[in-house]
Amino acid sequence: MKRKKDLYKNTYKLENIFTAYNEVMRNTKNKKKVEEYKKLKCANIFRIYNILKNRQYKVGKYNVFTIYEPKKRIIVSQEIEDKIINHIVARYILEPAILPSLSDCNVASRKNMGVSKGIKIEKEFIRKCEIKYKKYYILKCDISKFFASINHDILKNKIAKKIKDEEALEIINKIIDSYKEGIGIGNMTSQIFAIFYLNDLDHYIKEKLKIKYYIRYQDDFLLFHPSKEYLKYCLLKIGDFLEKEKLLLNKKTRIYSNKNNFIFLGRTKKGRYAKYRKINKKIKKRILEYKYNKISLISLITSINNLKMNNKKFK
């Protein structure tokens, strides 16, 4: 696949800026900031136009906070102008250059993909393996601190193999280097960086290890095979491959028999939600942590919202 050219010029087309503006306005939770920004809509849009056209973008400061559900994560948020520019870079540089190269076994966060798609494919693999093998095994892998461990230089080199546009690469590299380490969860560009970072691993597992039934959602992935010994070999090879990517598998990684239950994308292999969280108990714990200044107010609110959302799913 040829490297994409002439991408940067799409970032300062007014129709693209308006589209990104509307997306950000619609999805930003702080409605007070949204209303303030809307008061000077035309001025703000033309400011973004001039910044991008004149190659003057400097990544703004990040607001950093912690969420605890479904697990502890550091989340970043930016001011509205940075969010709009981040959307523009994602939509008009990264998506056309990167998404066409992704394997179908990668089901994370893009059109016609997602958690429901991942669960559907997982169920189909289970059905096929039950018929074809009767007895089989599943290697379930999970990467330790995936977003925080993504190596900037490796990511830049991967992207440079897809894009032949120095101005586009310059703004992408600015965004990557704006994080102290890894990439921050919360930005649209980060989602694409994360989806893409393990693309080489997908091809390695499918083409070199010859695993027919393989599925990945970000850093969580499954390999199905009738031989437990071969999956042990695959585990070693995957570990070696990830070491070159500056990543490590975590302690959740293990091989299951088809008789065992396991959790993938928050559900059991029968598609039921994993009801292992005690919602009310965790809410009380978060409130106490806030009371004793162990977490911030925004972390408390985000955590409670996530817990309540999960509670609705469990009912």
C-alpha cells in the first residue's frame, strides 16, 4: 500500500473545520465551556483556520484526572480549540492513511467495529471450534499499561511508513510528543494511535504464526487453536515480538481450555456480563477516598457515573 500524500491541506479546509467543530461541541460534557466558545464561533473557527494554514499549531496544556472503573486509568482532556484540532488531525490525516491498512481481526473503535462486533466474532470462533475441534484451547493475552507504554519513536516510524507528507507528519509528531510518556487516553488521535500500534502484531499472528481464529480489541486479544503446546509456543513468540515494541504482557495472560470460562470485553464466553463488581460498595469507597483527599472531585464524579452505567448493564 502506497504512502498517502497531500493530507495536510485538508486540515484547513473550512468545511472540515466546521465538521470537527460541530462534533466537539456535541460531545463536550462541559456545556458552560461550549456555550462560551459558541459566542465567538466564527472568530474561533477562523483562528483555527489560520493556525493550521500557517503551520503554527502548538499543543495546549492537558487536564489530567483518574478514573477507577472499569479499571484505574489516567485520562487527559484539552481545551476546546485543541480538541477541534485533534479531531481534524484524526479525521483528515490519520483515518485516511491508517484505517485502510488495519486487519479485520482488529475490532477496536472504528466504523462497523467495536465491542458488539468483537463479541459477535468471539462467539462465531467458539461455534466453529466446537464443531471443528471439539477440544481446543484459547490463549488470552492482555498487555500491561498499554497506552502508557506506547513508545513515541516506534509509533512515529510506523506512521511515517503510511504517510508521505512532511507537514502532516510534523503535526502528528507534535501531538505524540505532547505526552510525557505513552499516549493519553481521551483524545481521538490517541484512539487511532492505539488501534494502529499493534497492527504489525496482527499480521505476525495471522501470517507467521498461522492462527486462523484470532481477534483483538486494543490490548486484549484471543487466539484459538486445538494444540495447547502450539499456543505455549505462540505465547513465547508473541512475548518476543512485543519486547521489540517496548511492551509486556501482564499477569492476566494465560491459556484456557474450551471447558473453562474467561472474560473478554467485559463478558463471559456465553456473552453474559461479568458481575464481579460490587457497585454500591465501590461507590462508598470512592466517596471516602474523596472525603480524605485521595482523589479529586472530577475523579469521584467520573467513577460514580461509570459505576452506575455498569450497574444498568447488569440489571
